[in-house]
Amino acid sequence: MIVIIDGTGPSDDKEYAKEMGNSFPSQIAKQVVGSTYFRGPSLTGSEVSQIADRAVGAAQGSGPIMLVGYSRGGCTAIITAKRLKAQGKRVKAMFLFDAVDMQTSELGLSQTIPDNVDFVAHARTARSLGFWIRNPVKSRFYFYNTGRWLDGHGILEEKKFTGTHGAAGGVPWADVVGDRACALAVAEWMNGQLKSQGVNATLKA
């Protein structure tokens, strides 16, 4: 089973669905039968703990557990894995799109991915000063990256891409030069990671 937690978007559900409808987590949710999708936390991230609890509840069925998270949703996915570990449950795979710890309810608890996770693929935005100078707001250069280490003997695959935080999650900015190319590169790389774990989904930018 796959539990998916998207990134932060508008508070209105209709606006959120419009803005995040083509995000990479949303694309996976639409293609994988039986997946469970949660919209991401608000701008403050105050709902992280609550969403993590709901994600744990969604992962109680049979079959291997996989987690997907984008932005603050990536942070939530890591905290979900920690709570599943406390229940003695393993996570077969975790797919992260530029996970960040910009939230308030579980601050600092997602830097290390727990050792009950067997495989992690994490697409990150590169900390490019030149790109940030050209795109000071949209690059989200100030976001505090998380999920940087994996405990235990699992596999952590990580790759950095120059582009905005939105591009890393499948929602590039149309007015940022090269942002769609960044999203395409993330999609191509993550498609290989999804395939390696038997996930029948193809991401498109």
C-alpha cells in the first residue's frame, strides 16, 4: 500500500486541487490503485502531527508499506515512519520530493529517517547561490531541508536538481527559466526509483 502526503498549497480545497493537481505525489495517487492521498500541511505546518497520525492509520492494512512526501509532506512522511517503527512495522520504500522541516508541531524530528525504512529515494533542490539570486523568492532557498540521513542498513538514493522547490514537486513556475526542465529531470530520475520498487506509476512534467 502507498500512503501519499502532498505539499503545502492554498487553504481552499478547490484552489488546492487546482494548484497541486499535477504535483508528483498527486500523479502517483491517481495512478496507483488503492493508494491513500493526504493534502499537505498549511503554511505553518501545525497539522504535521495530525496528518502523520492519519497516515499511520491508513497504513494498517496488509501488504508492504510505502510512503510518498513532498515538501512539508516529506517531513510528515518521515515522522509517519517513526511512528510505524514504534508499532514494529517496516516501510519498504519512501519517495521524497525536496522534504523540508518548515513546520511547528514536530520540529527537528525528521532529520534522520528511521531504520525501519528499507529504501529511500530523495529528489532535492540544489543549494545554488546563482539560481537563488535570480529567483530569490520562488527558489525557496531558505527552506530547511530534512531527511538527510538514514539509520540502519537501508539504501538512501539522493540526487540534487537546480530549480525551484515547486519544480522538485512537479509544479514548476512558468516564469522561471529552466524550471520545467528541472521538473522533467526530477520525473525521469524518480520514475527509475519507483520502478525499482515495483511502483506502477509514471511521472510527467
